[in-house]
Amino acid sequence: MLRQLDRCTQQLVRWTVGRRSRPSLSINFNPAVGASLSHVAHTTHPFSSSSSVTTMDFEALAAECRSAAFRESLAASPVWTQAAETIANSVQQLETQIQSAGCIPSTGDDDQDADAAAEDDDGLGYTFRVDAKNPTAESLQDDFSPPKPVVTNVDRAADQVGALTAAFRFLRNACAACSANQDACRDAGLIKLAHDVVMHCCLWADVEDEALKGQVVLLAQVALQFCVNGVTGNTKNQAAAWELFFPDDFQKILVECHQYRKVIAFTVALILNCVNSRSADGSEIEEVAARRVDLVCARNLVITILHRCMAKPPKSSESDASLPSGAHIDDQDPAFEWICTLFGVLFRDSRAKDLYNAVGAHMLSKFWSRVTPEQLILLRMLTMWAVSTPKSSSLAIIQEETSRKQPLPEGTFEFVKSTWMYIITIGDEDRPEEADEMRKKVWIELENEAKLMLLDVLGELTVGYTRINPDGARELLLSLLQELQRVWELGRQNPTTRNTRATGSTMPPQTNGEPFGYRSGLIRVIGNLSFRDTDHQDLVREEGYLPLFLNHCNIDETNPMIREWSLVALRNLCEGNEANQSYINALRPQGMDAASTAALEKAKMRADIGGDGNVKLTKREG
């Protein structure tokens, strides 16, 4: 089960070992604890005006940055230009040490093959060169994969990567909670250099040497950490980083470094800090709002971020063996936590509807389902965000917490309600033709998952719903009642043994396309909407739905807690409503329906109602 969104905001990554920062939407280096820092013992100051680029000890400087006073003393020093020169020189040397395969001179055989292929090239085909006479799946994968970069001298390349990592580690620490140092980094062009290094790492991370690859990935992580700290609370730096990375380079990092979860985490953290600001300045608020609009409109980038929720499970994991595709959502993954936090910020800014529409099917698409896989992941995020506020079992405490609850973002309830009503629409008139029945079953499962998530969200939004439009609440209540009536009638037409405990089954059956726990979710929301609302209580009675809740006061393993939710709903429907109380008191046993009677006759049993109203089963004689 996924953890709630508040755990994502409470466990943000700090660049320290063994400790985490307080909840925040920005990344701050904790000067009290060294993170990936070499505790360098030295007798002289690691930085002075006479220090040269080649002798500067950035590891020692990074350790010194644990002191806030030391960080503040660096603003007017030449360390920024020297760091920029060190980075530029190291990158230049690495470009000569690590080259893409396309830059390596080709052999004569390759030239002959290319010339032969060119003679017959009509511009419509592809030519692949396979080096094995009897290719296997692994060899073909290698043949068709992009060629790996070639390293001319691994040791020298490792030294340069280490120097770059040390420089960015210092810059990362120096920018923590120090706006003057952030400005100095921007003026020295260090944000641009960090961008260039990260983009180089996307290529360099494909080298064959595993040790060097690990160093390159670490370099990308630290450079991104520097960018995150460098833009925290600094609108000018946010604008500079946004211009460099958005959208194509963010996309490139998320795609090409998808297997490196910390790189993904820090990339999403950078996106988050670029669209999040606590500034009270009107112009800065407008800039941040514009970047949020840019992000929401960047459909491919948003879809890629959602896809990065999926992580490849460890090979040793036994619990994930039953998953169909080998990918799962790991709620302990740092990338997942940052993605949850990013979407939480956007949801609070009333962007849920825009995001949902952005990741939907293209208007020209022939997609049969009413919900796309990306929309399903987004609804999972929305569900986690909605349930993130801790709830209490005490009614008085619930009312107190509800009164202190943050106002519902504008348009959120209307978005959830309209999405719910669209997905449960009866009929297929709005769907394109879909000949494959197996694909239809897959799409229906997507919609069932979406229904359950929307009910979870509605279950949270309807607790103390004073800010919900009354007309919208009434419309939602009617749709919920009609849907509950529909699935109830389907169940009566196709009766099954609802209590599966007697059958010894470990998996509850799901019949008639009804998802597991569906009725429980429906009754929960109806009960919330009826709480101390006379109009809604009367509506349920006037439309003839009161007996429906009495019919669900039983144990049903396909709908956990349905008996309890039904009793709560009946309490809310009858509280302070004498008409509903009288209606229920006037109900009398009406006997059994035809299906139940036929089942009893087949079993040679008879049902009699005693004076106490209880049903007694007896065996028929003869």
C-alpha cells in the first residue's frame, strides 16, 4: 500500500548521512552534519587569495561550509570564479578522455559496408550490422543498443570526475541558506556549468567501466543537488535554471538516467524548487505561476515524471513476483517521494484538472477507455494528497480539525465530481470502436481502479464539506445513489455467495465487473454527504433509496467494512430526521424474492419469519 502524502513531505532528502531535514519544499544542506564530505584535517586555511585553481582543496572547503559564518564570508571572495575555471577545465579534459563512439575513426570494413549500403539506399530503409553469425537475444540487444562511449584513459577520467564532484560538493554546501552565495554562483556562470555537466553525465554514464560509471552518476547527483540548493528561494536563479533545463533537458535526464533513482529524485526536486517560492513580491509570484503553467502544459514531461513513479523491483524481492510487468510503485523510493511532493504543490494550486486533461488521450486518439494509464497514476497522487491529513476517531476532534483544515483548492471538488460522473456513464456511445475484447477488459480494469480512487478522494473531500457547492453536492449524491442501486440490482440478477469465508477462498470474487470494495466506497461517501444535512436526508428517502442501506447491513468480503459503513450511513440519514426514522420503523418483512425462493427449493429448505422478525431456515419434509 502506498504511504500517505504527508510522509513524503515529512521525509525530504537532506544531503547528510543518517539524518533527514525538517519538512520543507526545498533542499537544504545541514551545516551541523557532514554529508558525503571528507573531514579534512588541515593546518592552513583551505582558501586564500593566493590559492590557485590547481591547488584549491574543495573537499576541505565543503567541510568548512558546515559553519554558517564561513559560508557567509565567501560571498565576496574569488572562489566562485576559481570554481568555474576548475569545472570548465575538468570538463574540457573529460571531453577528450570520454568520446562517443561516433567520434572514433571507423575501420575500413565499416566504410565498405556503408558504401555498399549507400548504393541501394532509397531513403526508406535501415541497415543494421550484426557481428555474430548465430545471434542471441543478448547479442542482438547489444547490437541494436546505442554504442557506448569510449574512454581513452580510465584513471585520468576518474581523477577529473572526482575533481568535478568535489567542486560541486563545495558549491552545494556553500549555497545552503545563503542567498549571497547563490547570487555569486549565478554571476560566475556556475548554474550554466552545472547544467552542462549534468547533460554530459547523461552520455558519460553509459561507459563500460563500472567504477567510472558510478563516479559519473555521483557527479550528476551532486551537480543537481547544487542546482537545487542554488535556486531555493532565489527567483533569479530559478529563472536561469528553468531556461536552461526546461523542458527538453529535464526530459532527457528523466529518460536517459531513468535507472538511477537518485538522479531522478534530484531532477524532480529541481523542478519543484523552480515552481515553488515563498516570496511575497508580486512580480516574483507571477513568474513562479507562469512556470507552473509551463510545467502543466508540457504534456510529455508530465507524463515522463508520472512514469518515473514506477521503479524496477529488486531481483531478490519475492512480494513483487506476482506483478505482471516487473515494474512497481515503491513508496520508499526517494524519487517517488519528490514526485508526490511536486504534484502535491500543484494540487494545492488548483492544477488537478489541468494536469488530468494534459495527460489524457489525444482528441484524435482511438483510445477506448475513459481513463489513460497516466491519468490513473495522477489519480493515485491525488488520492494520496487528499488523505494526507491525519484523521481522528473522535467526532469533536474531527469537527475541530475540519474547522482548521486548509480551504479546498478552487475547482478541486468540481473536477473530482465531473470526472467521477463521466467515468460511470452508462453506455458506449462516446467510445470509439474496439474490436479486441481482451483489450476492452484491460480498459475496464483501468476505469474500475479510477472509480475506487475517486471514491477515496470524495470520501475525504466530503468530511466537513462546508465549502462545497450545494448544487454540486446534490448532483453527486444522486449519481452515487443511482450507481449503488445499479450494482445492487446487477448483484440480484446474478446472485453469488457474497460471504466467501465459507468457501475457503483467499481471493474475493469480483462479479459483474464490480471492483473490489466498490459498494463500501459508495456508501461511505453517501453517509458523509448525509451527515446533518436535512435536504440530503430527505432526498434519499424521497427517491426511495433508504431500504438500499438496510440491504447492505451484512458481511461481504468483496466489500470490506460494508456493514459498518451502512450502519454509519443509516445513522447519518436518521439523525435529526423524524421522517426517515418513521419510514424505517414502518418497514415490514416482504418475503423473499424469486431467486432466493428458487435457491431454497433446490436445497430443499424453507424460510420462515418468526415473531421477533428473524428468519429461520428449516428442512422441507418429503
